[in-house]
Amino acid sequence: MKTPLKNRNILLLMAFICAMTESMAQRYAAPLSPEESLKKLHVAAGFSVELFASEPHVFDPVALEFDAQGNAYVIEMPDYPYEVEPGKGYGRIRLLKDTDGDGKIDKSIIFAENITEGTSMLFWKGGLIVTAAPNILYLEDTDGDGKSDTSEILFSGFFQNNSEAQITSLKLGVDNWIYANNHGQNGKVSLIKSTGTPPLDVKGADFRFRMDRNIFELETGSGQFGQTIDDWGHRFFTENSIHIQQSIIPWRYTHRHAYLPMSKFSISITDHEEHSFQETQPPYWRAERSARRNKSFKEANLNRIEYAEDRFSGSTGSTIYLGDAMPKEFYGNIFTGDVSGNLVHRDILSPSESSPVMVAKRAESEKNMEFISSTDPWFRPVTFSVGPDGYLYMLDYYRQHIETPVSIPDDLKADMNFIAGSDMGRIYRVKPVSSSYKSVKVNLNAVSSIQLLNYLSYENGWYRTHAHRLLVERQDKSVVKTAKLLLNKSKDPRTRLHLLYVLEGLNALDLAVIKKGLQDSSPGVRENALMLAERYSETFPTILKMLNDPSQRVKLQATLSLGQFKSQEIIAAFSKLIQSQGQNEWLRVAVLSSELGSSPDLLESMVGQNAFLQNPETWKLRFLQDLSYIIAARNNKSQWVSYLNLLSLPTMSDLNVQTAALKGLKLGLTKNGALKEIAGQLNTGLESEVKASFQTLRQLYSPH
């Protein structure tokens, strides 16, 4: 018997739906329970992972912080990847409770809700500073019920049109500044309570501010999802496919004048490129998109390849472990999640003997594996935190997809549910298998200021950071005398550094304290003391001597700090430094960043040493080109005259020398839009063209 046409159409529709459902099931795996997903984790030998919190007590976690009483606060971001209007989002901040002390959350209180794209938080004076583009907020619970009842906008004007590139990653540095990643995005940022302060253009920079002094400024970097700061104040951050970068020179030095020929002062520091060991297969959409892009690259004869797997492409949450629950060799290691690769990567940071840049290396035991990897494609390790118990906590956003729809072709995202998993979320505790969890009871808020000084010596950095913050918040000057005594007798350089900046935060620094810091046995303390020494003219002779410091990082800082002074002695010192150690590009940049270090006087001092530009090496020509660039871009006529006279000396007659100088001058003139016509008259090809070009410049910049 034939099936009626209507019934046949229904059967065909049902068959089509079943086929589509089966196809989607094959393309994208189903979610797992917290317990099932936990079993899919592969963890480095000697460590275990246990569940700390999960739904229904936490959803979509993106930040976790423990307050001075050990309470855990978590930011939830359910709106991703869709944009919502400020104040109309479904984001929340929860206060998590472990009521029976078994190490697992069994209760949660909504501290704040309707937080639009909240991404990070930091404690300050009993409340929370929260990044929620376009704002940085301050939320506080004033009646002790666990819920915020006040909300204040601290800063406003940050970029907000892409949740993957917004203000985030708040971190309090040992120097009393709070740092945030801005990914170099556009924005005119205002401090709301200071109506007389003009908005700050943050394009091309990260951001830092001080709550104790109501000041804010630009900072070096284009950090994206993860930022972390080590014991000595060095900043590291991630950016999608670059899993670890270091900020080398702070913005305040690289922008002392506007004419440096280079603009990037943070670099990748990995020694193993961007390879990862991923255990999940790339999702269908990613594999297909990469295949299409690679085909178009080939057709266009472009030497490019897009990798769909085994490369970092969703780096996030970099965190330096400063706790005390892991073995000592893990202290100072940096952990970075890759949400696309469903893994956690570990780097060991080491200083370089020849450069101020750190080196990030894989551990020998992880040469062919990651610290944590999962076969569950929903596992999305977005960031980490360290608690008062010293353990590493790992936040799993747990989503089927972790990509903005904007970057995926329409046909590929037709069967993708971008909010699948928004009713889930997990937080894990990472711990050595040899240790059993023990709950820690702490309340630093109830500790006296004098007693807080003792916590600056704790091995677990969580205690040092909170004690330091509380001391600066309280502004209790009665601790100054004791702090100075402790500074003289403490054997831990980390404690001595905290004490230096606690005194700075209390406006209690003096010349004796600074001089002691400059003579400290620890390079990290000396480096920071140099920054503070810039405030005291009496320290100039000591800073001058520290150009010979055995530590490359201290030497770099001494060079930067000298540039804050105006003494003509700097010229001779910089000349000697460049001639002996100019192979180091960062030292060259540090010299050129200062006014005296980028003047004709420096070249005059150097060409007095005939050997410097005889048979010049590549780095010497590069330095001459960069100096020439600055002279031209600055376009000061008296400097032009002096510089051209120097370039006319017999010791500067080598064609390579002349060409390098001319290239720099031409580029510098091009930077200054009004001088592009002059730049067009200069040629750096044949020797006759070089000579003719210099003749043109001498005619233009003659003193009469």
C-alpha cells in the first residue's frame, strides 16, 4: 500500500531532521558532567586535579579572587560572545562558600548582577574594582550581607565593541600601581571623580592607575586575555597566538620624546615557538575554515599557512605561580591556558646572561606534552588564581564554542550554538598528589598594621600581596619605624622589596632607604630602587656607576633612570656604554629614549673614538641610523647643523656609515609630514647619490 503524500513528506522531514541531528552530533560533541569531564583531564606526573566548584554554584567563570578573609569571588560572563548594552548584561559576581570545610563549594551568594562583560577584579578598601568595558567599576558591600549595595564608575571610555579585546586582567604590582590589559584599543578614558583631568587617549597601549593617589597613565603592551606580574614587577601577558610576551621597557621611558623609530617594546620570549600538544581534534568549523584560507593563500601565491591545531591560538589567563603548596621548583613558573586547544601550558622563566629579556622554556618533563590537556573539547581553561592555601585554581569556562561569530563564515556557523554551555562552569584545584587538602582560615582584615609587616615574609605570595595592599590602604604611619628596621634585617629580598614600596605608599621614603636599596644584594631590589632613586638628585653618582652592574636587567634600568637627569656627564657615560655593549638592542633603545642620549652631542663623543665606526658592524650602523632618524624627526635646526657637521668628518666618510645615516635621516623626515618633500629629494643608492643628498641637506640646513 502506498504511503499518502502528506505522510510521506512528514517522514522525509523527520528523516532530514534526524540526519541533521546526527551530523551535528558527529561534528560537535555533547557536554559532560563535571565528574565525567574531570576524568578526561591528563595531568603532569605528580599532580592531581579536583573539583572546587561547578554548576549550580558557578556558571561561565572568567575570574577568581580570594579576599583578605579567604572568601572566593568569581565573575561570571554568560553574555559572551554577544554584545550587550552597559547595565543590561546578565553577568554576575558570586561569593562562593564552602560551609563544611571539605574544600568544595556548596553555597553561593550573588554579590552583584547585571554586570556587562565583567572580565577581572581586584580588592580595594573592602570593595571590588571590576573591569566591565567601557568602564572600570567599584562595587562594595557596606552592610555585610554579602551583596554589593554601592556601585561607582571609576574610569570610563574604554573600547567595548569586541569582548575579546577589552580592558581586563587587573593586577596589583609591588610598586603600588594597578595594571590592566587594553590590547592597544582606541578609547578616551576619563577618571570620573576628577572633572579637571583631560581624557587620556589609550590607543596603542595598556593602562595603569593608582587608587591611593587618583592618577592614571599609559603602559607598554598590547596584552589581551592574560596578564601576570612576577615578584620583581616584570609584566607578562598573552595575545591569542602568542602565549607569552614580556613588557621590556615601561611607557614612561619610551615616550619621553616622540621620535623613537621603534614602537614595540614588548616581545615574545618563548624558546619553543608557538607549538602545543593538543589532544582534541580541531572542531569542524575550524578545520574547514583553515582549509579554505590555506587554499586562498596558495591561489594568491602567498607564503602563509594557517594551522587548525597544535598551535597556540586561544592563549589566555597567564599566571605566575607564587604559592607554597606546589614543589619549590614550580615557584615562579607561568601557567597559560589555551581555550582553543583545551590545554594548560607551563613555562619556566629564566633570566638571560646577555639580555634584560627573560626566556620561557618548557620543563624537561613536558617536552612532548602539556601540563594539563583534555580530550573533552568543551574544556576551556580561561584563567587561574592562587588562594591562601597556596594551591593553583583553574577556571573552566566550559563552552561548546569559544570563538566570536564575527570571524566564522556564515555557512559554517549556521549549525553552531554559541551559547551552548552558558548554564555550566567549573573551577578546579590543582595540587600535588602527595598532599591532602586542608582548609585555611584567615582574616588579614583583623590583623594590626604592625602584624601585617610580618606577613610580607610569607612564602605564599597571596599573603604578601594582601598585607602590602592593606598597609597602603590604611595609611598607618605608625609602622614606618618598624618597617625600616625590618628592611635592614630581612634576609628575603622579596620582603625587602615589599617594604621599599610600602614605605613609598606611606610617603615615608628617604635618601637612606633608597641608598640601601641601590646596594642590595638582589638584582630585583636594585632594579626597583633605581626607579625610586630618580626622585633624588643625590643618587646620580651611584646610578652612573650602576651602568656596570652584573645584572642585565639592572643595567637596563640604570640606563633608563639616568635619562631622567640632565647632567652632561650622561653623554660620556652613554658613549662608553654604547661602544662597549651596544650589541644589546635594548640598551641602545634605552639610551635613545632620553633627550641627551638622542642628541648630536652623543655622536660627537663617540666619533672622538675613531675605532667605533671603522669597519662598522651591523649593530653600529643600526644605532647610527636610529639616531639619525630621531635628529631628522625632531627637526631642531641647531641640532641639524651640528649633526651634519659631524657627518662631514673624515672618520665618518665610509660609504656604509654615510648610507646608514642618510637612511635614518630620510625616514625621520618622512615621519614629519611637513618634511616629506625634502625626504623625496634624498637617495641612498650610489655613492654619488649619497654625496648629492648630503649636499642638499647642508644647503637646506646651513646656519645662514
